[in-house]
Amino acid sequence: MVLIRSVVAAFIASACALSGGAPAHVGAGACKPCHKVQFESWSASAHAKLKPVLDCEACHGPGSEYKAVRIMKDPAAAKKAGLLMPDKAQCATCHGKKKVSPMTDAMFAKVHAHKKKG
């Protein structure tokens, strides 16, 4: 978990150097209004029960720069503003270490629920 945070922090620090300001954490509650399905799924997960909590921003980066609806509706703009889209390699920085179960394709597919498309 510490390694995930350090990798995310390094990425964000490099983005901050370009933008001139440090993104701030806004909390999972700021994500909930637009991402209800994901929030409810995450709330029932082991990540939500950890101390400290592994919330949305632990995986997706601090949300202050990408939380605005106009930015989130444009995936490229959201990523440019600091939104991270974690992959299995990022999850594996904790999963498979110590007492944390290894990350599998099936587990990664169920990280949190998503709205059905269509």
C-alpha cells in the first residue's frame, strides 16, 4: 500500500511541476454524486474497511483538478488533469505481498462495480 501511494505521489508530483500547483484530495464523498454504483460497491469492499482507507483517490489520484463535471465528461481532459486509471500492475504493488491476496484477472474485473453500458 505504501508503494502504491509513493508511485501515485511521484506521478502527481511530476504533473504538479508542470501545472505549478499541488492537486488536493477531495474525499470519496465528492465522487459519490456522479459515481453512485462505484461508490456503493467500493463502500462494501475491503479497501473501504482498511485503516487508512484506500478510497477513490488512493487509486485514481487526488481529485481536485479533475472532479469538475465538465472535465470528467472528457476522459482525455480528466487524465490530463491527473485522473489515474490503475492497472493490475499498480494493484500488484500491494496484492501478492505479505497477507494480501495476489491480483488476478477475475479480481481486477471486480475492483468495483460499474454502470452497465447501453
